Amino acid sequence: MSPWESVAPDDGYDALRSGLGVRVVDRDVLAVHGPDARSYLQGQCSQDLDPVAVGESVESLILSPQGKVDAWVRITRTGDEYFVVDTDPGCGDGARARLERFRLRTRVTIDALDWACLSLRGPSAADVGTGVAGPELALPVVWPGWSGRDLLGPRRGDDPGLISWKPDGAVRCGVEAWEAVRIAAGVPMGGREVTGSTIAAEVGLVDRTVSFTKGCFTGQELVARLDARGSKVARSLCGVVVADGEVRPPEGAVVWTADGAHEVGTLTSVARTPGSGVRVALATLHRRVTPPETVEIRWESDGAPVQVTGEARPLPLDATA
């Protein structure tokens, strides 16, 4: 039995808050390489890659020509003209298709890599250096309130649980604990909070992914126009807290204003905070709601309507509140 099969959903929450928690997470990974790799990515991505040295990484967006988010990626330079691009599970095919779209007469090759990822989060994660045995890459991660590292490298058939990569003293984490921390930190996820209709400013990705000094890139016009207007958008990513520990709204539940007059969004990620029973969620809500503000949450269960009261809150959340 894999060591991960015995991990309960709530396991590791205390370690994430006060020590070091780890979890194998799915990441889609691409290699972009060739004589024109740097210049090609520089024109397709929102981040400035010219200052990125070998061994360094940056977060970036790959935008549609209309400025919507095709993929939120991390780009690591591993050679002069060799880059590793990783993204949330299920988003790699879209990122690859988008990069292939404008590749005509460019000396660039884009390959999917069969790589795995062991993610480390918690106050002690920053102490884990790049000398961890096994993975190709040990990349720093910034989650508001939680430091971290992602260890990435070729998938190993003899160690599918990546136990050989696990630092001493790290605690294996369950899915509920991990999601509660991600939601509390306000970190969006591709395929949930970030989709092909998302505008970067709606989910708080502009500051960490966009360079306004690098020159032109595909999709730049919408991002620059919104920035010039103070990034004022009709919807913004918020936290939603449901204190009733007996009721768990599902992803897709609809959020309404407290008076029930206006539908303002849907829950895209939901988790229970271990220990407290509080349900925390992420939702991109219309500006009719100004956190902190009471909201209604509605859905159907077995054909019957269900409604609970929640509170929209600014991010990051106090996960224990």
C-alpha cells in the first residue's frame, strides 16, 4: 500500500500552519526549447523573461489575443534556450495548444513531460534547500501566509509516492487540509477560479505575473488598459465563510446578495477547516458585494432547494474564523 493511502483528509493541517506539510499534487509540465525559445516565450507570456537566469523561475500568464487567461504558468529557465513550464492539472494541453498556435517559422519545440510534483507548505518550508535528493527542481512558492517549495522531476515508477523526496520531519497532508490552506491563502486554481473567460485582474494575478516594462506580448492591450484604470473590474475573487459546520455547500453553489435580489457568483472551491468545522470557499463575486458582507448561498440537494447564510470576506482569510 502506498504511504499516501493511509492519509486522512484532515491530516497535516497543524503542520501546514506551524511546521512543514507535504502532499503529492498533480502538475502539467511542458518543455519549451530550441534556438528561439526565449524570444518566442518573451512575446507570448506576460512576464519579462530576459532577466531570468538559469535556475530561476517566474509566474506568468499566457493570454488569448483578447486578453483572457489561457493559462497561468510557472516558467523555469533550465538552460540558455530551455524552459520548463508547469501549470495546474488539466491546463497543460490548453497551454501547449496556445503556444503552438503562433509557432510558425519559429525554431521552438514544445514537449509534454511526464513529471511529478511534491509540494511543501508551512513556516519550515523555506528551510528546505535546493539540495533535496531526487527532484530536478526545487522551486520557491509564495502563498499569502504560507511559504513553500515545489519539488518537480521525472515521475518514478519505483517511488510513485515520492517518499524519497520527502524531507525529514515533514508531515503528509490530506486533501481537505491542503485545500483549506489554499483557499484561506486566496490562491486561485486553473480550471476552477481561472478559466478561459477569466480576466487576470479579477483573481488578483496581475502583480505577480505581468511586466508592464518588457514590451509587447499577446493579450497585452486588455491588461494594460485595465491597469491604467486602476484595475477596476466588475468581479473580484473573494473568500466565503460558512460557520454552520453541519452544512457544506458544493462547488457550483450560487451566491446571492443578502436580500436575495441579485445573483453575484458561484463557489468554485470549497473545503472544511479541520478542527473548527468552518467551511471556507472561493468565489469571484460581482462588485455589488463589498466584503465583509453577508451573502446567501443556494443549491439543490436531491431535488430540494438548500439555502445557508455565509459571509464574503477579503483575502487572505483567517482560516480559523
